[in-house]
Amino acid sequence: MRLTELERIPDGLLELPAAELHRLLPGPTLIHLPGRRPAPLFVSTLLHGNEDTGWNALRALLGERRGRPLPRALSIFLGNVSAARAGLRRLDGQPDYNRIWPGGERDTGAEADVAAQVVARMRARAVFASIDIHNNTGLNPHYGCVNRLAPEFLHLASLFSRTAVYFTRPTGVQSAAFAPLCPAVALECGKPGTRSAETEAAQYVDAVLHLAQIPRHDPDRIDLDLYHTLATVRVRETLSFAFGDADADIAFVPELDHLNFRELPAGTALGRLRTDTGIGLDVRDERDEDVGAHYFRRDGDTLRTRVPVVPAMLTLDPRAVRLDCLCYLMERLAPGAPAHTRRTLDQR
């Protein structure tokens, strides 16, 4: 595996859907396009091969601007082209392309070498800002994710949605690798295949291309609903699970993903347990410590929340649960929190 680097859009590339990019691209590809302002906006997409909203947004934006100069230089990274061909998040035997970036726990191997090269190339080009575009499999609002609470990062997120999430785990993600270089955000654009999400992402990229600079003061509180990710929830690998009335070790409630971004009170029932192995979940905080007993409890054969929580990324897709996680747990965080509070969180 190697990084392909281009200085122009190959003929016919914009006409290809994500599943057909392999016809013109041999693998991960970084494309640099000139613009009136030289410091480039970096946009990555298809780090997960079945999340194609970002590529469709770029196709629409660049197609509309064909023959006209961009307001700012643009560098595009197309990640897991081979998984996109198969319509999968990643192929068997591949690492997750959004866990291999510098600073993570899996930053070795051929794919990680490619990610490190991308970071080095963009550092040399004095990157202006970074946008990583994703989809998810559950019912979630569109929102932006940041790894730092500096005003520039929050402003970049607020331009996309009034909902934003600050997180430090998982590690090895693209947005965290670019955070030392420039304001960086990851966009969560709902389920793939939604035309309105593609339009929204295209308009957002176009808006950032037109920025001369990113404001360095905190966004108004009214403009941002900010959350802080506290823990990652996974189903224990040895246990079976399903949704609804099913014969499995854990049978989650059938409309589990309807709970995303809702403030759940303590005692909320999440499913039925048919196993004697406690709550059946592996719950890790920002320090990778087991905190399952703090957030969940077993009530007879019912799995319940022990404390109030706000979940995100709950999904009914069993493959997504196994490849990534069941959900994240969050708390609300005021964007105008004192600077020392934000610094403390950023230093964790």
C-alpha cells in the first residue's frame, strides 16, 4: 500500500460514485487543488468505505464550480477506496481507517504510514482547517465533533450544526491528528444515501472555503449545544445480542436508537439480560478505565441506567456494534465554560 498524490482531479473521477472509485484510483489518494488563498482546506472522506456523503458532497461542489477558481486551495483525501468498492466500513483484515492516525494506539502498519504521510504533507502546506466527513447507522442529528475546546474549533463545528460533541476517545482519529496543525472537525451527517445531508455537507465545505479566517472568540451560547463524551459502551465480545424480543444474551429495546441525544433519567430500561455476567457491557471512560458499574445496573433481568446519561450513536446495526461500539455516553458542556475548565479537559 502507498499514498497516491495528485495535483488535479483525474478526468471522469467526479462522475464516479464511491463504489467505482477503484476504477481510477489505486488506493488512498490525496488530491491538491489550487485556490485564491494558498493555505488549503483539507477534507477527508471515505475513511469508512460505506460512508459516502462526503464524497457525494465534494462531487456536487466541484462539479458546480467546474471551470471556476476555488476561493481557497483544497486538499482532498479519499481513504478506504477498496472498502468503498464493497460498500463496507472496512474489509476483513483491514484496520479502521479512522483509528490509524498519528497519536493513536494503532499508528503502525502500512495504513498508518499512509495516514502519517498525509499529516506531513498537509503540515508542509500550512493547512488552514480540516474537515472529516462521516455517516452513522442510527438515528442521530447532524453534528460536529471536536478534540479541542478552543474557540476556533467550536466555531468550525457551529458553522455545520448547533449540536457539537467534544471527545478524546477513541484515539487515532483524523480530527485529533490534525488538531495540532489547525482547527479540525469531524462531521456526522446521519445515515448515508440522504440527498439533503449531501447538500448540507457541500454547502458547509463551500462556506469554509470562503472564510478568510476562523473567529478566535467563543461562539454565543445560544448558537451551540455542546456535549462532552464521557465513556464508550461496547457489548462484551463473548455475548450475543439482538434488538426486540429475541433469544440472545442481551435483548435491547427495539427502538434503541431513538434514545440518541436524549437526556435519559436514572432507571431507564435499555433491555433484557439472559446472562449471569453482570450488565454484559464493557464501558470505558476517557482514561480507558472500566466504569460500567457507575453508569449501568442490573435490576433482575433488566438492564437500566444507574445515573442520568445522554447517549449518542446508538444503532440497530449489529455489524456496526461489533466493528465499533454500541454507543457513547455524554454530558452537556457549556461552550462558555471557564478557560481553565476547557484547558483541563483538553489536557486529559
